[in-house]
Amino acid sequence: MGNVTRHQWISVAAYYKAEARNFVPGKELDDWLAAENDYVRMEITHYLALAEEDGGMTHTGLQQLAKSVGVEKPEKMILKVELIQAIQNTTHHHPCFRQDFGMTCTEEDCKWKAECKKLIAEWCQETDW
């Protein structure tokens, strides 16, 4: 996204949302929150597309994504699964990972599904399932 900051991107997007509704007063917060949600979805989509091209998610990449979507102290998170859960919780996405390794996301259009399956496969190898 170049030199555009998160705040700048959201500000411009919120402006265009307000413009689309003819600047009717009283919906400014809704415009801002919708723009924030758009930004987060865009960041996640972009990251997952890059991860797929590069052969998977990296710990550092997940930490950067977590930070960009508002996860607090992602640098303290050691496991990829922990980072993904924090990202999903912060973005109000139904968490893909459960305590049972066989329980993955049931959403048809979940953007995380392929990466979840890879992490579960890695986990099964590490735990000799």
C-alpha cells in the first residue's frame, strides 16, 4: 500500500462511503467502522494470497499481519496457531482452530481454510498422530 497509513486508508474509504450516501448526518461512525472492516479484510486477503504464492505462512508474516489488524503484543506469541486465533478473534472471524485437531473451520468461503489444514497436518506430524 505504499506510504499510505492504515488511518489514511480508512479515512479516505470512510469519506467515499459517506459520499455514497450523500453525506446524510448521523452515520459517520458506521462509515468509519465499515471502512475499518474493509481494511482488515483487504489486509488478510492480501497476506493469505502472498502466503499461498510463497508456500505458506511464516511466523514473522503472521506477527506483522496481527499487528496491522490490531492484535495486541503479537511479538509475544510463539505459535502460528496462537497468532491466527488472535487475528481471527480481533477481526470477529469464527475461529478456525479448536482444541480437537479434527475440528476445522466449517465456513465454505473461509479464506484461512487451506492454511488451517496445513497447520493441522504439521501439528499431527509433530504429535505423531
